[in-house]
Amino acid sequence: MNIAYSRGVTLYLNITNRCTNNCVFCIRRTKEGVGYDLWLPREPNLQELLEAVGDPSIYQEVVFCGYGEPLIRLELVVAAAAEFKKRGAKQIRINTNGHANVIHGRNVVPELAPVVDVISISLNAQNAVVYGELSQPVKISAEEAYGAVLAFARECKKQALKVVLSVVNWPGVDLAACRKIADQLGVAFKVRQFGGTIES
Ligand code: SF4
């Protein structure tokens, strides 16, 4: 199981294949993925995750990211992040689709704030219509999902987390309008370039 893989000074963690979106540009749809076979035959438990990471203090950053949406496994993320902090992790980031409060039916940010430093949230679009086309939320409407993403970003900022809103440079995404949304929320903004080949 490829639970942890490093790139330079960053360690990336892969704890689930599941997601509440089905984005057109998701690495799960690409031939290349991230260069590793990240499809998990089963989801790792806390012990397996801690063993896969080893000493977190040797990395500049430890990132909970794909394949899927890490905050589907909130309990594991909170427990592991707390342990990484105890073991000297310098910075912990979560790359998330921002649906966590809908997934869990409560505000989970106060649980994350003490053990996480940075939340990178996939904004993906300048409005709910484009979000629906590109991110294709699987159980909730595009309007609800997009509203949840913005509310989650606001809540993370309120709890003093460093927030980054990200978009993929993709046809139909209005980068200037997305940047304006980030500016209005008072959070950082990042444009990611898509580097894969979508499988037909
Ligand atoms: S939110 Fe991320 S993991 Fe989920 S489908 Fe979109 S790109 Fe893939």
C-alpha cells in the first residue's frame, strides 16, 4: 500500500480512495496519477499510517492529500496529526475539497485547528454552476457543495488556520474571478497546472 510518499522535503499521505466529488481533472482519472500506484486495496489504520511516516520531523511539511478526500477519515486525520505534532512535525497541511462539515454534519474545524497548520481547499470554480460541471459532487447539489466550500474556508480562517484556495487552470475556470473570491475572504490563492492525461 502506498500510504506515504515524499517529494523533496514534503511527505504526502494517502489514506483513502473515497471522495464526495468526481472532478474532471482528478488524478484518479489520469493515466499517470502522481507517478505511484496510489489506489489503496483497503484503508490504512492509525498504526499503519504512523509506521509508514516514521519520523515526521525530518520533513518541512506533512500533507494529507489524495487519492481521495482525506477528511472523510476525520478521526484518523486528527489522531495522526496530533501524534505527528508530538513527534516534532514542522508543518501539517490538509488538501481538501472543503466538504467536511457536510460529510460529518457538524463543524469539524475546531477539531482540526489545534493539530493542523494549513488548509488548502479546492475552490475549483468561480460559481456553483461551473463547480457542478467540473467537480460533479456525488451526493449533494452543486449549490450546496459550493456553498459548503466557501463556508468551510471562512470557518478555517476564523479558527486562525492558514487557508489557501486553489483552482486548476482548466477551460471554463475564470482565474481572475476565483482570485477575487480568495481576496474577499482574505485567504491565499493558488493556481495549479494540470499535468496529466485523462483516461478515456
Ligand atoms: S476533490 Fe480532489 S480527490 Fe475529489 S474528485 Fe476532485 S480532484 Fe479528485
